[in-house]
Amino acid sequence: MYGFINTCLKSLVIDRFGEEMWDKLRDSARVQDTFMTYEVYADNITMQLVSEACRMLDLEQSVVLGQFGEYFFEFCKRAGYDHMLRTLGGNLFEFMENLDALHGFLSLSYKEMNAPSFRVEKNNDGSLLLHYYSDRRGLCHIVPGIIGAVAKDFFNSKIKMEIVNQIEEVESMGKKEHVVFLITQSPAFLDKDFPERSLQTKSLNHVEKNDTVRNLEYPQKGITLRAFEPVYPDNLCIDLKTFCNAFPFHIVFDEELQVRQAGVTVQRIVPGLQSRCSQLDQYFNIQHPQVTFNICSIRKFINSHFVLRTRRDRMPMAWRERPMLELRGQMLWMPPLRSMLYLASPLLRSLQELEEHGMHLSDIAPHDATRDLILLNQQRLAEIELSNQLERKKEELHQLSKHLEEEKQKTDNLLYAMLPKHVANQLKEGKRVEAGEFEECTVLFSDVVTFTTICSECEPIQIVSMLNSMYLKFDRLTTVHNIYKVETIGDAYMVVGGVPIPMSSHTERVANFALGMIISAKEVTNPVTGGPIQIRVGLHSGPVLAGVVGEKMPRYCLFGDTVNTASRMESHGLPDKIHLSPRVYHALRNKGYQMEERGEIEVKGKGRMRTYFLQRNLKVTESEIMGLLAPNADSDRMMNHSTQASQLLHYRPELKATQRLQKADSFPMVPMKYGDSPTESKPPTRFTEPEHSTITGITIQYSRNNTI
């Protein structure tokens, strides 16, 4: 089928059910997203789309095809065929009677079109019998949808269509599905909301013109002409030679298919027709309608246009390499002579085809509109080719745009991994990023114990592998607890809670993250000892100043005494311990955390401080801290934490490091729930302190209301 059909089906799904449903249908049917209008596609693509639509919508195929038929009629009107369809006939019978002629005309543009054939009959009770013939089985339910929409829109009437017979016939071109519909047409209905149609206006004008014609008077007699009756001559006033030259492609044959008369040009192209006893079916095949070549079948389809093609084996040897000539015309039965007149013209679509057949425009009678049709269709084909090129370019641009959007998304994701989203967006827009002051946040530092020794005794690739394994686990935890990773320097890992998105639970988030770090570190192998690595973790809460520093490789950095104190907590900590400052301890107290006092220690640059160690969170399970989906959270909380850790993520010497990492990462990640619900932050309060300030022991120059 042509892409026009599949495009219509796509448009139907999108209009009725949305773009998302089309994407699901297309993926399920495994077909492409876009179809070229004048390109031929395999029939199974359309049938696959219909079958999947029936399955996904849980509808019968007859219902889906009926809706498609109605929509196809509207789609054709929107595509520019509205006027052409309206002029097919003045009533439903005439419309259906001329459907084959319409398909014949469209075949000039759609060369590979294999359209169904229609034959309509009138019953005595006013009902109609519509015969539908098609090579494609199972599509007959489209017809009621189309004909019903035509009757309603063009003729302001309702119809009822039912299948009264459905058989499979063997014709000359193979098996065909033959379905007979009984059409009952109800009287025209009046609907207040029914739009006034141009056809009605045209019909009124047509009636007025007819009345004018009927009221014409004979100038000689002064008699008004009320009804038209044709007048036939007593004898045919044309000689045989003139007739054969005036209609150079006509053929007269009898009930036995013996040729009794032929036009001069068709005799020249098919010399065998000059013999009076030649059989028409020896020199031609019927291409349309696809019926058996006998007088009964031809008379059955007498109202259809007939396309005959010359048989290659009966042509002169010099002409057998040429394309076979096709004739298109109408069959006229002549009862007195018991013969059939085939009044035809050559079926040629372009000047190129005219040349390929070794013909010239002079071979076609001057009165034959085929001359003009060839010239007009030459221009039409050029327009179609241009349209095809535009469609291909449009599809290429669509694919490039889609690819560009995917690449842009990758770039944005990479940028958002390096900078906060609102900061990155400001930089992309070329705006200056103001330094922001955060009154309360929690900063964490960690490092690997004996990292210097490990570096001195291992290959560089081993160090990179160890750090990468550890940082991948830590990065995963930042997503679980929604905290911001500031940077990594060597073995040092720095995160902050409450920046750049202010949130009240920043201390709990960072504390839970620290507990997850201790558990995750047990899954990373020390390349020197073969056991798990050990890390030190330090936390402190307080105000910070945050902003972007530099233009090349800009980083979102934190400044302030809080950063300095958190770093001191880490450097003065112990292996596999989470070292807390007094401020963090007071923030976590009475919130379900188990902590122990370390006592007073000497902290470089701070003097003596009373510090604490964080041991565990008594309110949540370790699986929740790690962002792992536990089968039963309530029973999981009742388990002993140390037992659960060994079941889920505890270090096991018998497993290799990569195997342990894969086992832990095989669980789906579940973000941990907190009391607050942070949203995308607004830019923090701009720093407007005095122009000289000392932060982390370094004097930094500030301009009021400017970036760092």
C-alpha cells in the first residue's frame, strides 16, 4: 500500500488517542514512525498496525476498520481531494458507480496502486447492492465507514450497510474477495447543527439551470421544451473509414471475442487485429477490472472502465522489448449487433512513456483529451517528485532534530552532573551567577585510610579501579538521599546537604549518606591487602557561601568556616568511623540516631572540641539507607542491623570485588523518604557582606552584589 494509507492510520491514532498511543502501537507493530506519501510499503505493515490497534484497544477488527473508513474520508478531504469527491455523482448511486473511474484517474499519479473494484446495482425497493472486489482479504469493513461518511456529508442522508454475501472468486489475476453489501438509504434527515454544504447550493443552482434549459423555446415553433428526448438519425451518417480514423483505438468484438472492427492506430500497434478471425483475448489481457476475459464477465462490469494490455508473446519481435501498450476506455453493448464496442484511448502517464512505446501525440485523435492529460500529468509527475523530495528532506530534518535533541539531553545531563541545574541554566543563557549565602547546611568529607601507602605499592590502574568502584557507590547514594556532590580530589570525597536546594532535613540526609558510605566501602577491595578498604568520614553543620569560580571548567564551590571545620572532623577521625561536630550531634539528637561521645580532642585551628561518633540510625533499615528495595520493610526493621548488613551488603572474602559490586548494584534504587519535599531551588540570597571577608583562612575580595 502507498504511504498515504499508513499516514492516515497514524493520523487517526494520534487524533483519537494521542501521540503516546501511536508510539506504543508503532513499537508493538515494529514499524517506522513516518511514511512517504507516494512510496509503496508492504501490505503487512498496514495489517500489522490494524491488528495491534485491535489488541491494544480491545476492539473488534470490524470496529477499528469502520472507524478508519470514516476517518479516511475526512483525511482525503483535508488532503485536497474534497472537490474531486464531490463531483463524482449527484447521488449515492452515481458516486459509487464512478469510484472505479476515480481510482483509474488516481492511478496516473499512484502507478503501483492496486485499488479495489466496485459494482453497484439498484433493487426494486430502492435499496442498493454494492459489490466489492479486492485482492486484500479482511479489509471489507472499511467500506461501510467510507460510504456512510459520504452519504452523511455529501447527500445529507443516513444509510445502513450489511453484508449479505461474502465469497472468494477465482479470476484471471488470481483469487479475489467478493463481498456484497445491502445498502438501505433512509430519507434525508434535518439536523439543526448540520452544517450547510456547498453541494446543496450547487444543486439548487443546477436545478435553476435545468429549469432554464427546460423552458427554452424552439425559435421556429414557439413551443416550450419541458422534457428532453434525443433524436436519432435514420441512418448512421459516417462512413467506416472516417470512423476508424476518428476513433483510432476502438475495437468491436462479438460474443465469441472475435474482432470485427478496429481503429487504424491499434491495428498498426497490434497487426494481428487486421485479421477478421482474430480472437481479442489472444492479443490482450484484462488488467482492470480483474475478471475473466469473456463476454459475461465484461457485461457484468459494463459500468466500469476497462484497461486492456497487449500480450508480449503476440507482439512483433521488434516490439517485444518495448513496454506493453495499455488501453483504457468503456465497453458499450450493442444488442442489435450482439457485439461489444470498446471505445478506448492509450493509457499513458507521461511523455517519456509515449516515447518508450514508439508513439507520438499525432497518433492520438485531436479530440481525445488524452493528449492534454499526458501534458498535464507530465507537470503533475514533476510536482509529485518535488513533493517526494520535500517529504524526504522533512523526514531527514525530523531525524536530525530528534538526534540533536537526544545529544542535547546528554549534554545537559552531563552539565547538570557538574553544576546545579539553576546555575547551569544561567551559565547557558550567558548570565552572571551571583554568589549565594546559605544560612544552614551540612558538609561531609571522607578519605581513604593509608591511601598514600596504597598508592606507593600498587599500579596506577589499580588505584583508578579502586577509586572508581568506590565513587560509583557513593554517587548512587547521593541520588538516594538527594544531596549535592561538590567534588572529589584524589581519595577525598565532599558532599553537602541543603545546598543548592535548601531543605530542613539536610543533617539527617548527610548522616544517612555517611552510614551508607561505611557500608559501601566494605564492598571495595584494597589492592594491597585484598580486604575491604577503610575510610574516615567527618561532618559539620553551619553557614556557607556558594558560587561558581572561574570561566574555564567552572566549579560550584563552597566557602566558609563550616567547610574548614568539616574537613578537620574528617582528618581527626578514625577508620570506619563517622566523626561528628557538636553542632551535628545536637541536630541529630532525639531523632533516632545512635551516637557515642568521643570526648574532647585537640582540633587544628579550632582548639579543644568535644566530638562524637555516629553509629547507626535506629528508625530505618540499612536497605533503606542504601536505597535497596526490601521485600517487607516492617519485618526488615525488626531484624538486627548487623545481621541484615551481612545478608545484603556485607563484605564476603570468597567473592571477587567485581562480583560483590554487581550483586549490590543489581537491586533497584529506591530514593529514601524524608519529612520535607525539596523542589527546584531558586537562586540563594546573594552575598552582600563587607567588601573584605576571610573564609577558610584565605582572604577573598568581594564586590558587593557580584559573583566570586
